Amino acid sequence: MTHQPMVLVLAGTNDPQLSMLESLPHVVGNNVAAFAEAAKTASAIFHWSAPRDLLRQVFLMSPGIRWVHSRSAGLDTVLFPELVESQVPLTNGSGVFSQSLGEFALAAILYFAKDLRRMLRNQQAHRWEQFDVDEIAGQTVGIVGYGDIGRAVARRVHAMGMEVLALKRHPPQKHDPLIRQFYQPERLAEMLALCDYIVVAAPLTQETRHMLSDAQFAAMKPSAVVINVGRGPVIDQMALVHALAQKKIRGAGLDVFEQEPLPAGDPIWDFENVLLSPHTADHTRDWLDQAVRFFLRQYQRFEKGERLQNIVDKKLGY
């Protein structure tokens, strides 16, 4: 009879979803002392919600770790040198939350195309004022970062009759029916100039930090709308504020920011041409349940020695 692998669950919050792990041998904790004994025999780490420093300490004190799983899709707050250089596979929650993020991107596109802010403002003022709106069919969406979230966006906007362009470091060899044309990073400005809507869905790495800054905003149409459902620092926020204030672009739909929570005095709060979401575009009512269910499926694969899903390239950061 084989023993089930022991899991160390790093959790800064006592979320009720963790009770779904009761069938597994595991230890939950938010400090090093909680894992002092279990670390000796642990085979896996489930990074639920805890500082990177705790993850690093627990990883280094656990000689038998053979797998690390991160609840989130973004890994910029997870990676540290010893993990990157190790042979231990790292998996993430990519795909678990993509559908909701794709829906947010579509909602933001429709928000600007139909000028919903103006509708609400007029309704509150009891003002009957007819105005023109845009039809999104035939307009162009550029997706910066064509991973799982990017594909979720593409499926939705393509179904609405929009043309889709995508930025990807290594474009696929096979034809993708959702994408009219792929662009590599050195052709970003060329792609941006063609877009009515730009959806940022790239992970945060050294290469993508401030990928969109002054020069990129200058390449966009004055009527363009930027939507960020990836990571806040992929966009240079000061450059975005300048572009919005100077009307160099039409507007922005933002779920992520360089600093979170967004400070009370940040100018982004007051822009009429910004749709602001407090990093909740993927917070469906069961998003945490989904995250645990995915880990449980991964655990079954791990226990059976099967190939894990979502194995990330630790050196690339995604």
C-alpha cells in the first residue's frame, strides 16, 4: 500500500475552501514554525496565499519536494532563484479564471462602444438625449499576450464579428481560426496602430514590464481603448495617465494596476474615460472553489505519476 504524498499548504488566510483538501494528508500554515515537522516528509507545496518569502523558506527546508503549485496564474509574486534553478516542476492556475477575464474584456469593449457611462449619467439626470453608438462588428482587437486568457478573449470577440490580431513571442505553426494575424514583440507598435481595442493579457516578466509606455500609446489611434486583464505593471501607469489626460487614446478598462489597492489620491479614479475594476474581474462566486478543484485534479495526476497540467517555464516566468 502506497502512502499519499504530503502537501504543505501555504495560506495567509483561513479560506473555507481549504476544507476541500481534507481527504489529502496536508498541513496548512502561515509561518515557518507550522511546517517544521511536516516539511521533513512533504512531497508538494500548494501556494494558496502567502508571501513569497514564506514560500522560499518552506521550499528550502523541505528536502523531498517534487512539485509546487500556485493558485494564481501570474507568477511574478511566486518565483525566487532557488525554485527557478531547481528541477522541481512548478504549475499554476492558468485557465481556471480565463473565461471570466475574457467576459470582462468583452464587457469593457461594449461599455465604450455603447457609451454606457453616458446612458447611466443621463438616466440619473432624467435626461432624454439620443446619441450615436458604435457597432463592434468589423472593428479590430489586438491582444497583447496570447496565452490562455488571450484565447478566452479572442473566442468572445471573434464571435462578435471583430477582427483579432495577437502579439506572441512564438506564433503557432498551425493556423488559428480566431486570429487574423500574429505579431512578434518587435512589431508591437505596428499592431497597436491597427487596433480599435487593445487587450493586455501578458504575464509580468522582465521583458513585459512597462511593455506599453509613452511610445506605444503614441502609436495608437486617438480612438483606441486599452483594456488590462493581465498584470498592472505591464502598462506604465504614469504613461497611461498622461495618454488619458491628453486624450491620446479614447479610454481604458482596467482590472489591474501598478499599485494595489489603487491609492485614494490616484488620478485614475477621476477619469471619465476609465472603467475601473478593483482586481475582481475573475472573482466569480466560486472562483476559490474552482482553484481548489483544479489543484485536486493536479494532485491525482501527481499521485499517479502522470504528467501535470500547466507546467510553466520558470526561467521565462509563464
